[in-house]
Amino acid sequence: MLITETRARVYLVWALLLPIGFVATHLYQRHAINALWTIIAIVGLGYMYRVMPIKVRQMQHILWAWLAPIGFGLLVSAVVFYVDTANAATLIAHLGAFWLGIMAVGYFLNGLADSSPRGWYWFAGALNLAAAVACWTIEPFIQGQYLIAAIVSAWSMLNLWIFRS
């Protein structure tokens, strides 16, 4: 069940992709890292589109539950480097926390689209939101925000893989 079910494979793919991106971002904190994140998003969302029975309305909602926040996050992550304001500089310094917040939104929307049981998605969303707030507000967490994001995002997907599959 943990490998044969489509849902399980999607969770596992994201559990592998997200830490790669966050660890790479921790090691290389430059604007060019957005290209890697775009590739990760295309691979992950493309895999979801490929394996999900997309003609089923619920599956369309689940795909949009992730496509919309990820698309918004990628857009903001790219544009913020071209805006010269104090808010842009603050966001650049907290992009790991920002992405934890984006994922919290995705989990919440996924829980709305996949109603049985919603609690697992909302637990993952709450965990990501708590980590986002901690990485934004607690000074020592800012330095390691991408590593924290790698751990929290992988754990969230693995939690769904084990308990939701």
C-alpha cells in the first residue's frame, strides 16, 4: 500500500524532492536557486498530473490546491529579487519561512479537497505554519531556516505517506 497506491507515491516523490531543494538553498543562497525550485515544482506537479486520475473532479481540486500556492510562491520568490524595498529585503532573508507558509496553505487547501480524513493534512499544515512562524520570528532559526524547512517538509510528506496512504 505504501508504494502501490498513487497517493502514496505522490507523497514519497515530494518527500524526496523538497529536502533536496531546501538543502541546496541552504548551501547556495542566490537568486539562481529559483531555477532549481522551478524544476522541482515542474517535476513534482508534473508527476502528480501524470499519475492522478485527473478526470475525477476531486483530483483536479487537489492538483489546484498545490498548483496555485506553488505558482504564487515561485512568482513571489522570483520577483522579490527585482524589487528594491525594505520589505523585499526582509522577505529575501526569510524565504525558507515564506515557503513553509506556502506549504501550510497547500496542506490546508488539500484538506478541503480531500475530505477523508482532513486531519492529517491540517496537522501537516499546522506543523508547517508553526515552523514558518518560528523561522520568521526566532533569530537563531533564521540561519537554519532552509534546513528546518527540509526537515519539516520531508517529515510532513512522510507522515502523510505512512498514515494517509
